[in-house]
Amino acid sequence: MGQQIPNFATVEDVIADLAPGYPIYCLRPAELKRQAEFFLDAFPGRVMYAVKCNPHLTVLRALYEAGIRHFDTASLAEIAHVREHFPQADCYFMHPVKARASIMTAHQVYAVDHFVIDHEKELAKIIDVTGGGDGRVVLVRIVTPVHDAQYQLSDKFGIAAEDAAELLRKVHEADFQTGVAFHVGSQCRTPQAFVDGIETALGVIEAAGVPVHYLDVGGGFPAVYQDDYPPALSVYLYAIQEAFDRARLRKDCVLMCEPGRALVASGCSLLTQIQLRKDDKLYINDGIYQSLSETLLGKVKLPARLINPKREIATECRDFTIFGPTCDNLDILPAPFCLPVDAEEGDWIEIGQTGAYSNSAATRFNGFFPETFVSVDAPPLMPG
């Protein structure tokens, strides 16, 4: 299953052994397994991990060892990555817009038989490439009511509920097993969004008048960040279970979800180093173009702590503006870090809650690219 990454008891041990002048992702396999086991125990259906959130092999391995066997894959590369390392895993091609070549290879090489669409042209494409139903599954992705979420994915994908019934009937007529899917938006802070989504899906199903074998409530389950404390995940899963039970769909209808952020955000921290201090400004070796894009795009505030095992650190703190390593003026974190007043060049900053959309979203801009991974036994760095 691939080469193991180095393991350390604590982040301080990472510093003592490596004295790194480069960013390091500190993965927590135990935390990843804990989150996976929670979803598997508490969600009343099938749990798919959204690979786009963090595709690192150590992350996938931890989730697989915890019992995750289903993976939401959005590209042929993600499908290949999962299936070549975990041949017994099931991949679901959940991107609503797919290249014909990708559909063909996913179908013929990797035996993928679950697809998502939100337009009849995409259905025609799948029929043309795969030859039609023959036991395969096509889920129709619908738009659901807007709630408080950091990213509104329905801005880009989903068919209006009033148009979805006709598309669902066409899926059924093409001899596919049918399903309905939705996504309430990433970092959704409102459990009611999933209830409204299920009720909207039920209306589509009733209007279509065809047997539906799958209901996918998508992702959007939130993580905890600095100054962002959504309801507990158990509240979301309870609300979903109640709404699904009320829907009284056919007994063989499979309920599915696609958690990403909620599974892996706490499973990694980012270890960076200060390269220069100018008054209340700290220049570090990672930034917006690398692991920290969500601080800008998603307005996510991350917990941080200063580390230097070789000296005593002050107890008094102040706000510092954080600058990334590139030469671009956008490379500035929008929210300050509150750190000890004596922070200086050579000190390290551990940034918590960076398991989601960090390494997966990093670019190579300006030649700065974090690529070192270790595993750490210590508990994750959480918001205070």
C-alpha cells in the first residue's frame, strides 16, 4: 500500500529530529480513524469519503483501516489513486461533468458503475460511452434550499427541483438504477439544510413516479475552526436519520453521504517556520498559494501556536499579520495569529485544522511547494 511516512510522538520531536526549514504536514492517523469510526457508527447508511479533500495515501490508508470502503471520486486520477492502492474499495464518479474518455476508462478499467449527472446531455454521454443501464447507477443531482454554508456548491452544479423529475424518469427509462443526490454546501452550519434537502429530494421522487434506489445527502458536514463552532456532527446525523425515516422510501433505498472536511480537518496540522519578523509582521514558509488558501477563499481562521524547544517562550501574546513566502501581495493571511510577543526568525508555528483542502489545493507558484509528510501520535491542535 505504499511507503510509510516517518512517525513521531509529538511535533516537538519532529523539530528536534529534523530542524526543518521547510513546511511539514503532520498527519494524525489515530484522529483520522476516530472521525471515520464516528461516521461509520452514527450515520444510518453508506459513508463515502470525498477524496478531493485530502488524497494523501496515509490519509486514505487510515480511513480504509477504520472501515471506509466507499470513495467519492471526482476525476479519473482520483479513481486510479484509490483503486490501485485499495483494490477492494468502491469508487463513485460523483462529478456531474465528465470527459468521455474518463467515463470510458472508469467503466472499463476500474469497474466504476455509479455516476452523477445534473443534465440530460450528461446522461446521453454516459449511455453512449457505457452502452446503457445494465445494473449501473445514475444519480440526479438537484439544487436544494440555501442555508448558512461557507461555499454554495449549487452555484455551479445541480438541476432545479422542478426540472429534476423528468430527468429522473429518463434515467429510469434508460434502464439505470436511479438515485437522487444533493450537496448543501461546504462547511454547512445548519443541520436543517440536510432536512430541507431530503424533503426536496422526496418531492422530486414523488413527482417522477419511478423507483429510486439511492439517496445521497452529499457532504458539507462542518469542522470546528477558530471563531467558528457549528453544531456537533451528531446533531446533523440525527436530523438526517429522522428526515430519512419520515420519507418512507422503498426499503432497499440506500442512504449515502460524502463527508470530507469533517473527516480529515482535525487529522493534520501544518508546521511552518518564521523566516523574518518586521514589527508585527511575520513572514513564514507557507501561505495562500500553498496550504493556506482556505484562509482567504473560505475565510477560515486556524488555531496556531509558537514552538521553539531551544528557548523559553514568552507568555504574553499579541496579534501578528502572517505573510506567505511568495512574491505576490495576495499572499497575506486575512486574519492575524495571536502568538507570543517574542516570536522571531527561526521559531516554528504549528497551524491546526489543516487536514482539509491544504495539500490537495497547494500550487507550485514561485517554486514554493510543501511536500514533506510525517505522522504524529500527539492529539490534534484544536481551536481554543
